[in-house]
Amino acid sequence: MSQETIAMSSAERERLVVMRRVESGELLLKEAAWQMGVSLRQAIRIKQRFLKNGAEGLVHQARGMPSHRKKSAEFKREVLAVYRERYKDFGPTLAVEKMREHEKIDVKKETLRRWLISEGLWVCGAKERVHRTKRKRREMFGEMLQIDGSDHAWFEERGPKSTMMVLIDDATGKVALHMDEEETTVAALMALQKWLKKHGVPVSLYADRRTVYFTETFVHEPDRRDDPAVFTAFMRSAHRLNITMIPAYSPEAKGRVERMNSTLQDRLVKEFRLRKINTIEAANAMLDDFSDELNNRFSRPPARPTDAHRLAPKTRQEWERCLCIEELRVVQRDNTVSFQSERWQILQQADAPQPGARVAFRRLLTGETYWVWKEARLQVKALGSSRR
């Protein structure tokens, strides 16, 4: 004789045991109601269904029926078709956001996740975990920023490989972004300039021990860290802004900016693809709006409401002095100075530097160059190559 199998939940199996004890006289119905956590009236109804249909009467009546909220097969096919066409390498969360934004398709991320898994379009798996000690966030906005350059194929095969300069506040997770060809001093200063103009001057900067940010002498000889002779060009700008530079000794030490790099390499690459952005210039034109949106959605309030930023430079002269690449050179006896195989004649002028004085060759972020003495531009004449 065949025996029918009934699918029951654990709660329904417990009710079956209780009802059998009621049927045998071991329990009163009010005691059974207490054990099942229902009212006496509900217990009466449960008993009636059990006496009429046996164990099957205890199974939830909606078992096996489609949910009233279930999406239609046609809607599912439409969503999966859009995903395959435009978002095939997007995660469910990001795909849902972009479908809602571009196609006006409203679907829950967990629904899409189930559909993608069932179609073999998304694979779930647990990442290997490495035990690390978590560093406590700084408490105030602007107390410390992390800076890093992320080399990546940001435009995929449509454009050149480039570098995203990322600044992130340690307390809040707010970011500023700037793209350039490589991680250079100018690229790092451009990103810092964006932050200064929007938020002010931070207290400190946490960065790689790369030559852009630190010299070997500064890193390995702590007693010389106040000596401008061991500063990089970026450090000299930071010093003029009174920003403390802190070297990171491992990628894990600056985990916040590394995680942001990973997020951007996923989200931003796809954003560029959707907007058909293929050049560094076009990318920089939209990065401020993108970072604002990112900050509005994902940043968090600081532990302390005090803003640690100081006032940014006000005048053009102050901006030029603080954000530039500057090299010192000695004035020769014939009142000439040389830099990178080029020579300039210092013209006769009021308060001109004397031979032996150290003057500065300054390159601005715009590419403009000039010679400076006592924070005033020198009148000079280019003489050409110094090798002749």
C-alpha cells in the first residue's frame, strides 16, 4: 500500500503531536492551546480540522499556492532580458538601482538575486576571511583623510587605462575624486584642491609610502621629519597648509580607501559604460556630481559633531603658494638661474635677489610656471638651454 507524503513545517509537526495527545485524552484542549501558543477558540478550529482531515488538516491552507505579490512570468522575462543586455556583470543591488533609474523598472533586489541565481547569471559564495584588528575611526570630520591612486581600466576597452585619485574622510566616509593619467604629484594636488575648496583644510593625510608622498629619508629617519630638505613636492604643499602627513606601512592600514577603490572599480566603471564616457576629461566633468551622490547615500555622521577642518586659502596668491610644485635654485654671479637644463636671466628690478640667494621655480596646477623671490614673481628672460 502506497503512503502519501505530507510536507509540514516544524510548527505544524509540533501541532500534530499535541493533537494526537488531545485525541488520546492525555491533554485537555485548553492545555493544548497553551502549548501551541494560540487562543482556545483557535485550538478548537485546529482540532476540528485535525479530526476531519487528519495530519493534512494541520498544514497551512496557502501551502503551495502562488503569492499574491509574485511577479508575472512576463515581467520576469523582461527584467532578465534587460539584465542580459545592459547589466550582465552588475551585482543585483547595483542592477536594481540602474534599472530603476534608466528603465523605470521597479524590482526588489532579493527578487532579482533569486532570479539571477536560478538562471545561472549570479553565483553566491562566501569570501575567505582574514582575521585583522579593526582600527577605530577618527571621531571628527576632517581629522584625517586617506589618499590613494587606483590604477584601473576605468573605461574598459573603450579608452586608455588611467588612475583615479581618491580622497576619503576617515570619520564619515565622504569622498572626493579626480582622474588623471598616472598617480603624480599634480594629480594628488588636484584631488586635494577639490577637497579644500569644498570642505576646508584637514588636520592630517594618511598615504602610501610612495615617492609622490614621502621620501625614504622621511619614512626611515623619524628624527628628520621636521626638516624641509627631506620633503617631497607634495609634502611641501601639505606643510604650507599645516597638514600632518602620516605614512601607511601596509595596504590594510589604509583599508578604508582600499575598500572605496574596490567599490569604485565596480560601480564607477559601469557608470562610465552607461553614460558612454571614454575620456579622462569627460570623466572629470561628472566626478563631482557622482561623488556628491555617493556621499549622500553612503557617508555616515561622525562620532563627534565638531568639524576639524580649518579655513582654506582665500586669495589667488595663497592658493598658488599652497598648491604648486616648487623647486629652489641658487642665483649665479651673472644673475641667472637654471632648472631642468633651461636658463633664465633675472632682469634688473626693485628688490631683486642677490647672487647666492635661493629663489623658487614654481609650477602651478594649471601648468603655468614662474620664478618667485619673497613671494613676488620675478621678471626674467628665457635664455634657452643651459648646456650650450
